[in-house]
Amino acid sequence: MIDRIAPARGAARSASAQRGEQPPQQSFGAMLQQQLQQAQPAQQPLNFSKHALTRVEERGIELTPELMDKLAGSIGRASEKGAVNILALGGEQAFIINVPHSRVITTISQDEMKEKIFTNIDAAVLL
């Protein structure tokens, strides 16, 4: 028969506590901020595949700072819902984006959207 050995009371105290030293105190706000940063995965910057960059140029899609902010925001919202590949749909263009890698896979102009079927996506986000 195997007997379990319970730790002696007070044995789990750290060496500094045994010497009577107090651990350094952090403010509640600092501890909360640290926990929030650890809980949220680091957001990767938005990047484009070679294919997507070629399509942007061919289709004359202007990548304005406002559009880039909207795309980054769509990745954040989709990530919160657990989406992997999304269709980010704007008024005149659409983007297929891989959310975990923050990578635009391809772009489609409004004229091309009329007869297209979008596959291998698990969410759509309106820009």
C-alpha cells in the first residue's frame, strides 16, 4: 500500500517569507494590466501575401490608412469569435483574410464579385 505524505504545515512558504521579508507590492491596476496582456494573444501586424499584392495592383485597389484600420479591426472582431478565414466585405472590394496569421490572401474588386462564390471561409465581416 502506498501512503501519501502530506507536506508539513508552513513548508510551502518561500525562503524570503521565512526570513521575514515582504514580497514587492504591485498596484491593483498594474496586476490587472499584466493579466490582461497575458490573456490576450499578441496581435500581429496586417500583412499581404504576394498574390494579394499582385491583385491589389492589377485591380487598382487603393490601400488607404482608413481601409487598413478597418481590415485590422475586422481581424480583431473575427478573432474574438474564433474565425479562421474571413471574407472582409467593403463597398467596392472584398478581402479573404487568414485571421491567425493576420494575412490578406487575396482581394476582389466589385466587378468580379458579381459572379463569384466564396469558399473556405468561416465568417464574413462587413467593413
